[in-house]
Amino acid sequence: MPVVVVANPKGGVGKSTMATNIAGYFASQGHAVMLGDADRQQSSRLWLGLRPPGARPIATWEVGQEHVAKPPKGTTHVVLDTPAGMHGALAREVLRLADKVVVPLQPSVFDIFATRSFLDEMAEHAKASKLQVGIVGMRVDERTIAADKLHEFVDSLGLPVLGYLRQTQNYIQLAARGLTLFDVAPGRVERDLEQWKNICKWLDR
């Protein structure tokens, strides 16, 4: 049972957007998916409450401040949205459970600075275990200097960049209805689905 953790020590980087869309992708493939939310804001849990009855089911995974409950039998895929500054017992337990860690990262000097030590730590975990770590650039306009700086930064890490996601209202509008890119007609979100292709391939490995 793959457990995918979405983590970044900085808040407001798009962790919940990433976590809900990963869960939506797994559900679209017919998997029995659970989505957990360890963040105090409970954005992913709120999103689950908005999900319409006709959408592919995604179950809630009970996650406490210091403890992660074991998913019930029948669950095939687990996604966990984590809080900013995750540390202590929760961080240790989450990393022990995780098969893959996705790190959403925005192209600003503040985000890069705040995330550097965390990514170094993740790289060490990946070397010492079977943990797979991948970076996703969030709200990236490829034409900007900030995007160039993000490219330079991630190239120096030795971790794979799974993709770059553009800033678009599609994520906001779908989230408000408890939906993801993978719940609507592909033609409506074709450009965004194209950006997810390599991310999905990595998730499926």
C-alpha cells in the first residue's frame, strides 16, 4: 500500500492543492484512497466535506497531532497532507510510514531559503532508505527570473523535479466544489493535465 506524504516546512506553498489532486488521481484510477490531514487548518478535510456524492470516493484518514492511525483493511493508496514546520514525534512517524514524499515548492527566495535544510534532510533519508522524494514547482511562470532561480536551486539538490504547475484558477474553482483535475472532462483542463503527466508516472512507479 503506497503512502504518499506531501510536505514542506513553509506554509502557503500549495500542499493541500497537491495532496487533494494526488488523491483525486489515485481515485480516478479506481484505487481505494484515503486522504489524511495533519495540518491544524484542516484544508484537505474541509475539501473532502465539499466532495459531491457522485465523485469517485476518497475516504478520510484519521490523523492526530502526535499519532497517525493505521489505515483500515481494503485501503490501497494513502495520501497525507502535513502541517508547516512538521517536527517531533509526528514527523518521525510520518517519515517511517511514507513510501514517497512530494515537496511542493514556489519560485521565491523566501520559499527556497525556508525549504533548503528540509530538502537536504529528505535527500539524506532517501539515501539511507527506500524513501522516494520528488519536487514539484508550484505557481511557476517559466518566463520569469524567479522561475530561473528555482531551476538553479533544484538542479543543485540531486533530487528529481517531477514537474512545474502553472498558476491557474482551475485549482481554486475545482477545490471549492471538492473536485480535482481528474474529476472533470479532460478537455476542460488539458493544459494542466499535461503538466501532471510526469508526476503521475512517478506516483505509479
